[in-house]
Amino acid sequence: MTLLVWVGVVLIGGGGSVLRFLVDGAIASRTGRSFPYGTLVVNLSGAVLLGLVTGLVLNRDGALLAGTAAVGSYTTFSTWMFETQRLAEDRQVPGLAANVVVSLVAGVVAAALGKMIGSYL
Amino acid sequence: MIEDCLKLTSYFGERNRNGRTFLADSQLDLFGRREIPISVLLRGAEGFGLKHHLRTDRLLTLSEDLPIVSVAVDTRARIEALLDDLRSIEHRGLVTLERARMLRGDIGPLQLPDDLHEATKMTVYVGRQERVYRVPAFAAVCDLLHRRGIAGATVLLGVDGTAHGQRTRARFIGRNADVPMMIIAVGSGERIARVLPELGGLLRRPLVTLERVQVCKQEGELVDRPHPLPAVDGTGMAVWQKLMVYTSERALHDGQPVHRALVRRLRSSGARGATALRGMWGFHGETPPHGDRLLQLGRRVPVVTIIIDTPDRIAASFDIVDELTTEHGVVTSEMVPATAMIAGDNRDGDLRLAPHRPAR
């Protein structure tokens, strides 16, 4: 059973990162702007999902697969930081500040919202 | 000795493949086998092509398939022979042929051909670790150009290429001493002619190309709009036009670096393509040559944006360029006598040279 769970983590984890690549790519090429909207949408939607998953009170394996594997691979902290540094290189101070503040504040709100929805389901 | 040469330039995506190998590798393998005296592979920072997909190193996902530019210069006969070999490579993107003059070996005092008198684009090729009196060669060349009153120079770092016919590919670990770099400078033919013998004295194995250009803008001031070119020449072959916009990472338009704003505006205007190449050293006007610093937040290096299109589109694109370069930047226009666009099996254009020469 444990082996099956770990195989599940590998597959779902891979799927999560592919989904991020597709969502981020679609948004970024559509907006065509230097502000990283794609990563912001990915991280905020991931925060809602993770809040939802923890709100649902799943069993241990379920939480591992849905939380760590799926949402963990879908969201990205490193890309958020990387793109913030790139905004700094381009002297995009308003964009830089917005990227940090909006991600943080809206992220916490999104996670709380997800948890609230999850506990009602 | 001045040789009449051709410059073959390809614009494509980093991930384009030719069968199992990357297109960039197949091309450079070919340049190495043919012992092309000088060829350089450059990675772009941002751009879009025929399919209008934006690629940028600003965003992780969109930096997946960044633009690549490969340049190869050789005598006319040898480039024409190379074109036959290139047809066997599965190619996507844009390929252009331009006229250039090459100087190598002993460069003494010289008389430039008449058509190079007005404005000239000079490209000096040096190795990454090449040194002149213990100073990096690219820095020594920039210093010389700056002291001699050339308006600006941009140093582009090659990642692969051939130098004096020898293939030199940059490795992750290694000195990469001979991997070629390009130093591009634009100036009056007279000033360039004066600086050439000095370059010949400075470098151990000098290799320089000269191309005729028209300066359209200088430090934000409009000099002259790009000469209108006919869409086809006398023999019915398409003529294309190229704008090169030299700016700095520091130059902002509306809070955005000029080259980024430019690529985005051109993309939404329906232009056929644009590629921004980031330099690693250079200067504009009075500011002394510089690169990036180790501890810095904002970048300071020069950037070149290349726009190739049909003459009527270039006129429209120049309006956007003009609007975005009101304070900074040098803009030049050149005729591209042969262009081929290749997207999958669709080939549009022919790599035979259009003989048209624009009126002065």
C-alpha cells in the first residue's frame, strides 16, 4: 500500500508541475506583460486548494497526495522569488512591491478562504 | 585586405530541433566543418517570431524557448556553398543574407570603399579570454573606441562559434578562452577608418567586419527616417529592411526598460518579429565603458533590439521605435537583400541576393 502511495506522489507531483507550466504559460503569454501574473494566479489558486484540502480533513495518505504532491508541486515559491528579483533588475519598483505584498496578503486570504469552504463541504 | 563577404544570420528558438540534435548545434557543427572564419551563436533576452509567441527571460515559464541568433561571415562563394548544406538542416525561423566587408590579418592605413563613407557598422570579433596588455580584449577595444569618439559600442557574448575556422563551444566548466564575442559599434565611415589601423595594432589576430548602415536616431534625436525601400527589387525579389535599436538596461520608457517596452509594443502592433540581445559590456556617448557590477540590483549593460520586416512594415515599426527612444538610444536601418522565413514546411522567400542598392 505504501509503495502505491509513493508512486501516487511521483505521478501527481509530476502532473502538478505540468499543470503549473501550462497555466503560467497561458496567462503570461496572454497578458504579455512583465508583471508575473501567471505565477501569482498559480500561487493564489494553490493556496485556495491547499486550504480546501486541509479543511476537508482527509486521511493521512489523502492529505499527502492532495496537499504535498498535488498542490506542493503546482505552487512555486522559488519562481515567485526569481521573478521578483528579475523585476528588481528591470527597476520595476512598483511591480516589485506589488508582487511581494499582493502575493503575501492575498495568499493568506486565499488559504483562509479555501479552509473555510472546505470546512463547509 | 578588405574582402567582399556575405553575412548569414539565422533567428530561431533555442529549443528548435533538427531531428535529434538542437538546430543551433547542427548549424554550428556545419560552420565548424566548413571552417567558417567567424561565426557566433548568441542567446537573446527577449523576443517573438513568426508565431508571435512572446519569449522573455523575465518570466520562468516564458524563458523556456528563448530566441537565438547565429551569425556567420565568409566570402560570397563559400557562404553560397554553405547555403546548399544548410538546406539539409530542418530549419525554422528567419534566415537573412547581408553584405559585409571583412578585414583580417594585417590592418594598415586604409581607404574605405565609397559606400561606407557615411555611417558604418563595425563588428570586432575577439575571444572571451583574449587579452591586450593584461586587459580583457573587449574592454581594451571599447576603451579605444570611446577615446576615439565613436558614439557607442555593445559587447555581445557568444556561447558557441568558430574563430579563424576553429570551432569553439563554451563549456559549463572551462576557460572558454577562444569562444568568440562580438563588439558592435556604429560611427561615421571616416572615424571608423581612422580607428581600424589602431585596432589592427591592438589585437593579435584582428578580425573585423564592416557594413553600411543608415543612422536614423542618435541619443534620442531623429536624424533621418529609414530610407523607404521598394518591396521588390528590379528582378522581382523581395527586399527586407532591418532596424537595430541600441539602448541600455538603464534607459526606461514609462517605467519599463526601453527594449522590453519595444518588444511588447511591436508584438501587439503585428510586426513579424523582434529580438533583444543583452550585451555584457559597452558604452553610449560620454559614459565610460561599463558592465554590470557584482553587487547591484538594477542592470546597467547595453541592449540591442533587432527588428526585421518588409519595408512597409518597417516604416510602421519605426514610429513605435521613435516614440520609445525619445531620450536615449541609437537607431540604425539597413537593407536586407535576401530573407527566407521558414515555419515548418512553409518556406517564404528565397536566399538569393537582391541586387538593389538604396539611393544615398
